[in-house]
Amino acid sequence: RQSPALAAGPGARQEGEEAQYPVDTGAPVSPNDDPEDTADLPAVTAAPGDIIGRTLLPTSGEGYVSGHGVYIEDRPGLPLDMDALAQATLDLDLPADGPQVLIMHTHGSEAYTRAGTDTYTATDTCRTTNNDQNMIRVGEEIAKVLTEMGLSVVHDTELYDYPDYNGSYDRSLAAVQRYLEQYPTIKVVMDVHRDALIGDDGTIYKPVTTINGEKCAQVMMVMGSNAKYDHPDWQKNLSLAVQIQQEMNTLWPTLARPIGLRENRYNQQLTTGSILVEVGSHGNTLQEALAGARMFARSAGAVLLEYR
């Protein structure tokens, strides 16, 4: 069995507390931004900095709450009713007119490994302000697919983590509030990131799978709860994630990593349709991330169209 850390990844971005460990990316630490941490991954025969591809799937229920084919790494230890989460009617009611989905990026400068024609000038370790190579490009791919499926999408391409990483969640919070005020028809907010997986020996792991002959970055949804802060509708957001995960599992069984439930909110308290999605990690290539993003978008779009 793969360990819960390997299967579900670290990827925890915190809110309202000072991080107690160093930042592996060199980014500064603030009370509202918990950096990417170092995963507790098994040692492999590899030189420091080598990239190892793994398909990260749980092979037992230990460390997870599961049901309806969905695994949730429940770090806060909250009671979860998987039947209710999977079968709930979502509180979305997407309107026929006006924007329905907002795609944005709290950490938009996050980028992938430089490979082939995907090169960029780094502004920090695996970060760049080149929007053709960072999370803005991945968000654009998701927006394109959702639009082709008939959904109305607004894509916020602002970088909230550059030039100052500190306070990026505060800045993205204010931005989402402005968008919701400007477009009250928005019911779904997707905050698109990528993960970082580094073993104690410096090995970089990338979550990857092959679907229809194409290498794709695996996708992980990170969901907030009310374990630390006021977030009364967290289970409605979690229901959306569970139902999208079910759709991914139906279409592409190895695409999704287990959902990560955390004690923080990630600004998800603003709507009942908010999710944080991590497309691959910094060890993946941009092309793998774009492939995974397209598949995630098709899955999410299929669920959302049921509420239009």
C-alpha cells in the first residue's frame, strides 16, 4: 500500500497560522500562506533532483474515508457521511444568462518542469510570470473546455503571488469578492494550482497516468472545512468535489488522486460551489498538466451541466 502522504500528497495551503517548517521553494512565509511542504515519501534509488513518475492511488482504506468509489484523506478527522455527500443535490442552480464559473489562481506563478519547448524564465523555483507556462495557461485550458461544453466562464489571469508571495490568499479573497459582486450569476469558483512532491532524499515525484496513450498529470481536489475557521457550508463544497471525483473515476479511473480534506478554508467560504484543484506537481511537464486539465474540465463540466 502506498502511504497516505504519497497517495494524497501534501499540497496543504493554510490560512491564519504561521508555518513551522522551511519553504522548499524559497518563497516567503506569512500567516495566511502555508507553503508547499516536503512529502513523507519512500526513498528510491535516484539522485537528488531526479523526477520519478508515480500513479498515486490508494490500495486500502487506511487513512481515508471512502464510499461510492471516492477516497477522502480526512486530515481534520471530521465525521463524513459519504452517502449524503455523493447523493446530495448541489446548491448551484446555474443561471441561463451571465457568467456561471470563475476560474482564478491564488498561486498563479506556479509552473512545471522545463522540458522540450516548454521553457521559461524562472522568477523563483518552478515559478514564472510567463502566463504561457504557469497556472494561467492551465486555467485557460480548463476555461476552453468548459466553454466548449456550453458553460459561461470568466478567467481571472491576475497573479496574486507575485511579486510578493505573502498575503496571496488575502489578495485572491478580495478579488473573488469583487467578481461575485460584479457577476452575481457566478455559482462556481475554481482556484487552480499545482502540487509539489519532494522526498526526504530530494527526489521529485510527479503524479502521472497514461490515458488513451497520452501521459496526463493526475488531479487532486483540496477542500476546506470548518475545523479551524467559520465555514458553515463546507460540506456543500465537498459534495461538489465528491461528485466531480465520481465523474472522473467513471471516465478515467486513474486520473484523480484522493480528495484532500483540510482544516483550513482556502477562501471556499465565499460560495457553495468552490473548489481548489491541483493539476499535477512541479515535476510534471506542462503538456502532461494540460492533458490532465482537459480531462478534469470535461468531468467537472458534465457535473455542472446537470445544474444548468
